[in-house]
Amino acid sequence: MTALIAGIGCRRGASAEQIEAAVRGALGSALPFSALIAIASVDTKADERGLVAFCARHALPLRTFTREAIAALDTPIDASRHVRAHLGIDGVCEPCALLAAQGGELLVRKQAQDGVTVAIACAAAHPHSNDTTRIKEHR
């Protein structure tokens, strides 16, 4: 089974239910929710109640990254003017998913739903990530 990382960006106050709906929407029918091994976001979201509750509900670790680490990622992403204005970086969900995947690849590009953005990456360093399933970009 492919080990997946969900990179998540969200508005302040997004609920665990909003986050779950967005994650499930990004996974679609092609990728199983049970394949998620972690959630990744920017460090300023480490105390976001809905995100923390979502992770606790599903026993998923929340991996956070500094803006400097995100900015240093040399991979094209779907840039956001809103994130650039508020955080000074081009995006959250795609770069955080890629950073947490430690060399894995993006399977689902940024999708936005109800104040939550989600991108899904395949974790290259996970022992169960030998599945080569790929899906098309969703927008």
C-alpha cells in the first residue's frame, strides 16, 4: 500500500470536520484514507484547534515546517497570492506534503474546499511506499 502524506493549509478556525471533508475530497475514490501516515503544515498551524483535533481523531502525527524550510524547497508548486501576502511563502499544502514525504512525489496537487487546501504526496522513505500507483492532477 502507498504511504500517503496530506499537506494541509487552512483558515484560522477551520473545524476538524471541514479538514476531514477536504482531505477525503482530495483523496477521492482512488486513494484510501487508511493509507495516510501523517499530516503536514506550516509551523504557524501547529496549534490550530481543528487541525490538531483532526490529527488526534485519526491518530496521525502533525509534522510542521518553518517558512524558511518551505521557501527553500526547489520544486514548482501552485503558488497562492493569499499565502504570499500572509506568510511570505508561495504555498503551504503542496510544499509541506513534499517536505514530509522526504523525496516522494506529489500525487494530488492543491485542492481547495471550504477554507482548507489539501495536497497529497507519496512518502518515499516509508517502508510500505513501494506501490507505484499514480493519479492525475485534480483541480
